[in-house]
Amino acid sequence: MLPVNEEKNSPLILVIDDDVTIRFMINETLETLGFIVEEAENGIQGIERARELKPDIILLDVMMPEMDGFTACPQIREIPHCRHTPVLMMTGLDDIESINKAYQVGATDFATKPLNYTLLSHRLLYMLRSKQTADELRANQEKLDHAQRLAKLGYWEWDLNNFVTWSEQVTETFWLPKGKTCGELSYFFQNLHKKDMEKVRAALKLAKEKEQNFSLEYRIRNREGKVRIIFHEAKVNYNEGRKPISLIGTIQDITERKRAEYEIQKLANYDKVTGLPNRTSLRQKLEKIIARAPSSQQVTAILTLDLDHFKRLNDTLGHQAGDQLLRKIASRLNEFIENSAYGSVDLTSTRLQQKKHALELTLSHFGGDEFVILIDGAPTIENVASIARKLNEIIAEPIDLDGNVISMTASIGISAWPEDGKDVDTLLKQSGSALYHAKSEGRNCYKFFTAAMNARAFERLSLEINLRKAIEKEQFMLFYQPKVDALSGSILGMEALIRWKHPELGMISPADFIPVAEQTGMIIPIGQWIFEEACRFLNKIEEHNLPPLTVALNLSGAQFTQKGLPEELGNSVAKAGIAPQQIELEITESLLMENIEEAIKIMNRLREIGFSIAIDDFGTGYSSLSYLKRFPAATLKIDQSFIRDIDKDADDRSIVQAIITLAHSLRLKVVAEGIEKREQLAVLREQGCDLIQGYYYSHPLCCEDFLDWISNREDDPVDELEATMAI
């Protein structure tokens, strides 16, 4: 049912446009829906028609002969009965400057040409409902103001010696005992709100000591917790000799006025159907974000979400059902955002969560079936894609509308700052363009405005889907690279390295899939599989009657901070029949530095169980020596970036020598990885490095090849090196 006013049975729409075709199409569309449509062909004529017709909504074109829309709009606003009439300005799709100017001259909203006449009718319905509510609130506000002007204001007088007299109106307002109209100052203010007490005291002190009049607002609160807002005016009262003798003033309970102001403000910034922030509110927030220039390390993005085939549901079940659907969708999206803020929805990697990464999502409703989500502080554009996928899943869940179970889908367009635009209007426009692209691609999907981002997001999604299948179908393999005693050349252990053998893509590098596993939480089951598989391999080594070896396993950030990790790993080795001393857990230096105290607790517990701990990639995490001596580690593993040119670069040699000397002084062993040449080995042996790992001895080998290699190994590369160096 169309909203109506008291003077007309149907809403009256005034169309001001010089294009007769557009006027005809709007007229045909709206009159069939029950609107009354009046026309004007230019701004001058439009002003006169607005003055005589009292329209409910004005559709105003920007470009017209004689007087354009920018000139006409302010003059229409000067007409008393048009001061609050919604004005929808019509402008070109790419004309951002015109859109900005439309708001500046007093337009309520804008529509882009060419017009979608079907959606136009829905937009007008929402504007009419908002206007009706705003008119009611303004009328109530005027009645309240009139009543307050006629009401007798309460008065009070303070004699500057802490004794106060007041009127019966003040007694009632301040919840004082009936008939009580005088007392000490403290009694008068006994119900003063604690948070406003200092403000009132300061004003009274200045009035008494500096003879300063004041006007202020503060709150009072009774024993039941009811709060009132008081407007308090005071002036100094002088005797004939200009000596201050008292403070006199008035008080007024302005609680209802403040509530009405809040409701009007809320109407201006919040959508009536869903209660969500509207276009105005979101624009203000995005402008603030852009003004503070977000970090280039984070992503700020706009997601424009449009429900697919919403009009069909509206036409079938009616606008009331449509509004109910919008509220339920809004509730779902709000719940998702609230859960995301508390980390129950995995949007970021564990490492970023440990750093308390500030990811903020803001949901708004732009009218009709269009929702907009502002994302601020996403770690990567892939995280934005993850959020969009989750939104599609949430909306696709069945919805019960008074017994009618329906399924909806949504199309989502995404734009990112600053790649797709450096101002609010451009970002909204680009996300709208991306939304159109998503709808043209079959709906129920998301699209980035930038093609490169679309390709990147698709590649990430494809990898994530395949990774989940890999866990289910056990497509992973462990390879082992030996760790060799630098002096004797004997094999003391190995490092387990995961590989993904995809049935179609072949071997996939850990560098490609481990970051995805960490961001999606799949690293937890993968890490558990690695641990159990390494234990099985240690049993195989024993079955082959080979000397006992230790195996080094990398712990990701998600694993390391997993609750109960030490006990879980302890149970796993006990179940496998492996001594925990055979397992060395490698933890990166940068991970340890993120939460040092908690890291030390976890490491101590692991060591108590019997595991050995190595600090991996040492030299890249900027750890303090004071913390290093507190880490219960047995080994430092020098990052291979320092090893690569150690035989040619004097600086690298000095750094490595310093690390080895430091480690030995703390009774730690040193492992150097990435050894590919005998010249590198010679330098490290000379510097006293304990263990060597790299291609010089062996590439990572699968289980069977490693067993064969260690069983048949005869020549000692160290002896060969010594012989070579001696010549």
C-alpha cells in the first residue's frame, strides 16, 4: 500500500525534466502503481509547479534549458512546504562532480541515467516512508517545543553560602520530596549524575569566584536508575553596590527534546526498514578512513551487495514480506560482522590475530535490496574475497517468512582503495560497476572491479578448494633432508619437509599452499598429519636397523599457539612409541617475538615433555639478547640468506661468525642451512658451525629414497673436502 498524506489520496510526484520521453516513461511507470504524476519541462516552470502543487517527491533533472537543476533545487527548498520534500536528482552515471554538487544544493538522493524505471518505483516508496516518519517526528518536535515555551520553568537561587531555594517545578523535576523547596547545595544536587558532577561543580565555582554566568546541560538520576537531561542557566545577582549576593537561574527538563533530536538524527543516518546505517552515514565513515590515509599494508574495500531477483519476491509476497526479508538478511549479516570482530570467524592468519590486527566491518543499507559493507584493515585482498564468499554462503541459507521458506542469493561488487578510486564517490561507483559485472556473469557470485584482482581471487579460491580435497584424499608427502655433523660428516638427523602431490598439477611448492593453509586454519590438521607421519618414519628407520636419528619439524604460528599443544604432541609420540627426544621442533624467530612471555611458557612446557627446540631463521626476527638467553632452546638455525654468499661476502662471514660465537656462549648448537658448495662448508667448519644442511649433501628425499641413501652412503664429503683443501 502506498503511503499517503492527509490532503491527497495518492502520493504526488513532480517530474522536472526537459526530456519528454523520460517524463512519459516515468509517468507511465508510476501512474500504474497509483502515483499521481505532474510534469514541468524546465527549472523555472518546476519552481512554480512545486509552489502550487505541494508535491510529496520531486524528480529533478540536472541539465535543462533556461534553468538547470542545480539552480532550481535551492529555490525549491526556499518554498516553505518544500523545505523537507525529498528531491531525487537525475544525473549521468559517470558524472561524479554533478553527484557531489547535487548534495551540496540540497538534493536528498540521486539516480543515474539511464533510469531503471522498475527500481525507481521501489526507491520512491522508501523515500515516501522516510518522509512520512520524518514529518511525524518534526510535528511532535514542534508540539513539544510549543509546550515547553508555555510551561512555567522551574527556578532556583543560591545565596553563595551553600543555601539554595527552589520552586515546586524543580522539586518535581529533581525527584525531591514533595513540598521541599529549600536546603543546602549538596541536598539540591543529591541526584546529580556522577559522570557530570565535576562539570557542574566547575561551573558553580567559576560563577562564585569569577562572577561568570553559565548555561550547561547535565544529567540527574534517581534511585531507580531513571535519567533526565537538565538544561541549567544561571546568572550572578548583584546588590546596588554591584556586589554579588546570589546566583539565580532556571532549570528545564529537556529529556524529551533530546530524545526527539536523537530520533531525527537517527532518521537522517539510519535506514528505517533495517535500522542499519544509511548512505549518508557510510559516506561519512568512509571519508574519515580515507582522510587518515590507511596503511598500505592493509586493504580498505567497498562491497556492494544486491539480492538476486528481489523484485520477484516483492511482487509475489508483497512489500511487507520484502521488508521482513531485508530485516532478516540484515540480522544475519550483522551477526557475521559481530562474530568476525571477536575472531570466531577466521578472516586473518593466526599471526595477525596475535598482533591484534584491527579488522573492522561496517554494514549499511542503501535502500531497496542494496546493502553495502565497508571493510577497513583487511590484511590482504584475498581476505576481502574470503569475506565476500562467506556473505554469499550466509545469504544462501533458507529463510522462513511466515511459513514461506525461500532461498535467496546475492551478487557482490568489490572496489578497493586506492587502486579503484581515491574518493568516496568513485569507490561506490566502481563497486557498483563490479556488481553489474557479477550480475551479468550469472549472479550469486562476487566480482572485483579490477580484472587482476578477480584473477587473483579466483586462483586463491581454486587453491583453497583443492587444498581441502588434498587433506581428505591424503595427497601430501613428507620429504627428508639430512643434517650432517660439520666435522665428522656423520648423519645426525633430518628435517621433514611437506610436499603436495596434486594428481593433475603435479608437485606444488609449500611456498604456494602453506600461506593459504595458515589463513584458512587448515594448517592445524596438516601439521598434525606431518607430526604423525614423521613418527611413523622414525619407526621405519628403527625397523631397518639404522642408527637412531632425530627429525626436525616446523611449527606454524597457528600450531604453536594452539591450546594444549604440548600435551597433544606428547600423547602423539607416546602412541607412536617414539621418545620425544627424537623430535626437534623448529619455531621461527619472528613468531617467538610476537608474544615473548607466552612463547617462553609454551617452549618450557615442550621441553619438560622432552622435545628439543630450535629457533629457525635466526637473524631475521630482531630478537633481543636478553630474550634469547631466556628461550629454552637447544639449537639456533641460521637463515640461509646469510649463508648464500658467505664464501664471497665478508659481511655475511662476520654476521655468521657472530651468531656462532653467541650461540656457543649460550651453550646452543648451530645449524646452517642452504649449503650448496664446498667453499661454503669450508668457511662454516672454520667458524665452528655444528651441523650442516643443504644440497651439497642431498636434496630432500622421499621416505624410501632417504632410507636407501643413508643405507648406501659410503663416501664422506668432509674427508673429500679436507683432501681437496690440503692439495
